[in-house]
Amino acid sequence: MLSAMTEAQLLQECRTECQQMVAEIEALLEGASPEQLQAAMGPKSWHSLQIVDHFVRAHGPYLEACRPVAAQAPAGDGQEVKLKFFTRMIVRQIRKGTVPALPNLVPPPTPAENIVQTWRDLERNTDEVWASLQGKSLSHQEFRNPELRIVRMHLADWVEIRRRHLAYHLPQFRARLKC
């Protein structure tokens, strides 16, 4: 999983990787035709706009839950990252490709017309919050996971889950939007 890494290193690594993945997804979306954007790889797979909608449904609640916690984050002291058990389990399942989407995260067959712009705004806002976390503690306060309320998490968990989630779906965009 993660070798010994400080919270600052995790944040920087994840922020850089996520910025690169978001930029690649944006480029793929911009270069695609409307037909490509709505072409699924099979009867049970999502098309690209559905994946974008899924990102909004999955990442939006995390941003809203994490924003107030991030605003109160004290200065960090370079402590080692210690992800919660649930996060380690989810990351393992993401790597295996065996994490089913919760019902509220499944996109409709036809996403909203402005879904790409909604996602871009969400990604920009998330990056701004992550930028504000530089030099701050990512494990100062536990809070409830917005999707599974019985699970407690830290900001470090959010950072790692978002990175792994984008990385999981990026190859799907590449396969669907070969431009």
C-alpha cells in the first residue's frame, strides 16, 4: 500500500497525480464527439458522461464533508500517514476492481446537460481545498464518511480514496475516447 510517507508527501503526491488525471480526462472529453461521449463498452458498462456523473455523485459529498474539517486543520508536523482500516480495505478493492457502486452513486442513463462543467467546478474546488491543506495536519479530526455514515475517516483518507478512484476510472475514459 503506502510505504512510510508523511502527510505532506501524501498530499503533494496525490494532488499532483489528481491534477494530471483530471487534465487528461478533460482533454479526452474535449476531443470526443457526442457519439463517443455516450458510447458504452458493453450493455452493463457506463458511457463517459455517466462516469463523469458518477464522479460528481461520489466526490461532491466528500468535498462538502471535508471542506469544514480542512478549514479547521492545524499546522502539521510531518507525521506519518496512517489510513483508517476502511480506507485501506476500499483501496485494496479498487485495485482489484471489485468495489460496487452504492445505489446513490449510480448515474442515470442520460446525465444532466451541464455535467462536465459541474465536474470541472467540483475538481477545481477540491484542488483549492487541497492547496489550502499544504503544511496542515490531515489526521487532526475524525469525521463521518459521507457515503457510509458509520465509518469514521480523516482528510488523509479522502485524499487517498479520491486518487485511487480517479486512477480506477481513467483507463475507462482512455478506452472509450480514443481520439
